[in-house]
Amino acid sequence: MPDLTAVVLVCTLKPSPSESSSSLIGQQLLSELESHGVEGEVIRVVDRNVRFGVSTDEGDGDGWPGIRERILAADIVAIATPIWMGQPSSVTKMVLERLDAELSETGAEGRLSMSGKTAVVAVVGNEDGAHHVIAECLQALNDVGFTIPASAGAYWVGEAMQATDYQDLDDTPEKTQQTLTTAATNAVHLASLLRTNPYPAG
């Protein structure tokens, strides 16, 4: 198996050092990836002064180019997002908008810049919408060139209109842990295949 790298983009609305359920599930996903020998990092996007826009660099201290550099270097990219009003967080949508620029970016062989990279999503919330959020994220990621493995979404959703967050649980629920394990395992398998057998040149 080739040496693989991963980056987890945590799209909580809360800046560090605030505790975050999205950060927790993102770190858990990274731990699952690391159990397969993947080296990775977690980036809390809201800490990086990322500007709104649809280019690779919005200038004036934009934090996106630094994050983009880490994405370009990674084989596996994960988004960890909360659910707000049944939707991905505004930070997640900003990330997807910034990735839209990659539709105009190609490598030396004509492939999209994100071609050959694998993407997975982890979602937390105490309202309905996990499947919708995962679908929105994975469709957008696929549009810009990411490849989606089987069972690429893991989530936890608590009881509606209650105050318990994912980070408040004493233990990770069994089903959530299973889906994190499966998403990571499949992502590593697919990323390994794509590393050794890349898509045809564009």
C-alpha cells in the first residue's frame, strides 16, 4: 500500500479553543484513517481567515491558499460539519464555494486538480438532515473531481430539539463508530487504488 495522507476540514462555526462536536467527529475519523497508516491533520477552517469567493486566492490575507495547499498534497479529504437548519454549516458551504475554483484548475496531464483524491464526510447535529447534508457535500465534491468511496458518510444525530451534543456523550455510539470505521477503510482502499492506477489523462 502506498503512503497516503489526509486532511480533515472541520467546518464548525466555533473558533478555537471552543469545544466542538464537529471537531470531535473529524478527529475520530482521522484516527480511523491513521489506523490504516495514513498521515493526516485536522484544520478548523474558521480559524484560518478564509474569505468568501470562488477563486483559489481572494487576496488580502485570505487563508484559503494555505488550506488549498494541504488539500492538493492529500490523497484523502474529509469534511466534518454540523447541521444547521437542516443544512451544512455556512463554513462548509464556503469551503465548497472555494473548491468551485478547481473546475478551472488542471494538472500537467490535463486532469482536474482534485482528480485522484478521495472524499468522505462526517456530520453531527441534534436535528434531522444528516443524509441531506452528506448528499449535498458529496455531490459538490464529486463535481470538482473528487472520487467518492462506498459508504462515504458517517453521522450522529441526537434527539430533536434537545440540548445534548455529540461531544456530551460518554461513549461513541456503536453505529456511528461502525460508519466511521467503514468510511475510513473504504477511503483508504480507494485512495490506494487511485494512487497506483490514476485516471486517464484529460
